[in-house]
Amino acid sequence: MDVYLITVVGCMCGAFAICGIPFGLIFAQRMNGVDVREVGSGNIGMTNVARSAGASAAALTFACDVGKGTLSMFLARWLISQVLLDGVTLDVTAPGFAALTLVYASCLLGHIFSPYLNFHGGKGISVGFGAALGLYWPVALVLLACFLVMAIPTRYISLGSIVSAVLLPVQCLFLWHMTTWAVIPVTVVSALVIWAHRGNITKLLSGQESHFSIKHTDANDRQRRRRVPPTQRREDGEE
């Protein structure tokens, strides 16, 4: 089999496996005993973790989701550059850049369709930002700016996410002049993220979408549960 194909497919599989790690579920369970799949929106991403498990778990979820995307992309960038291009830097004009956008798509596919959760997962925003840092950092900065402009005034995380996804292929094509072959995987990713937010779109249009919020009572709840006898907990409806 062709070395080029083996390298690219290997990078894609590795990115899918790494980015499929459900950090939101792990941190919420370990730190607060909460299964985020069963509360709130049922999503494993940072927003639902913040609402259901608190700020600390949400911050760790965000950092690790961004980190797994960035790590996957930098590993793929190094491997493709060394194996296929004799160490040539992979910028938007390099012949291997289109292959790197396939790895970028694999990062989001792994997160949205996690192989560790029966191919269910998050909505791809944090990992998409992290992977964009490894793909081409100006793309990530534009995504961040679009997200903040829409999300901060409205407190709708979903709105910022959807607008950023819509503008992702647009900026790649018209701002950074990526080739058609490079933009195609990015466009697929954009459509996939919008699809993952289809429920949020319905709620936004009907005025039922929830604003961003953070649960603040985690530590007090755990301390109270340690003090209250089990029999009283059952009487109070805590178990």
C-alpha cells in the first residue's frame, strides 16, 4: 500500500481515537459523581458539564478537549511533514495541507461520534478550536472572535458555536485561500457541527434555548451529604 495513504489514514485513525476520549464525562463523574449524559442537555461538552458539575470540571473539560485536538493535529503535522515532505513546513500552500484537513475532520468526528460511548459524544466546538490551532492558527483566532462576538452579549453558547461553524469554510476559502481539496473536509466538518446543534437551532428559533450558567453548589452538597445520616438522606429524597 502507498506510504502516503498509510500515513494519512494512520493519522486520521489516531486523531479519531484521541479526540474520542470523553473528558467531560470523566471529569464530571470523578469530581462530582455526575453522569452528564443523564442530566441537562445530556451532552458531554463543557457547557453541560458547567451546568451539571460545576466550574472546575468544566474548566478541565474545556482544557482537555482543546488539548486533545491540538495534540492530534501537531502530531499529524509532524508525521506528514517528516514522512511525506522531507521535513517541509506544512502551510496552506504545501501539497500535504489537504491531507491535514482530513485529520482535522477526524478530530471532530472522533469527538462527536466517540468510539468509547457507542459513537455518541459532544458537539465539537472545543475540540474544533484546539484542532484549528494545530491546522492553521489564524483559523482558530477567527473562530474564537466569531464565537465571542455572538456568545458573550447573548449568553447563548450554541449561537456562537453555530455562527463559528457556518463561517469556518468561508474564512478558509476567502481569507486564507485554501485549495478546494483542503476546504472540502472543512466544509463537511462545518455541516456536521451544525447538524449536532440541530436541537439548539430549534430552541433558539422558538426562544427556549438556555443561557450559559455554572453550578456553584458542588462542594457544599458533598459536605452536607457526609454529615447527614443515610436514613435522613432517604427521607429528604437525596438518594
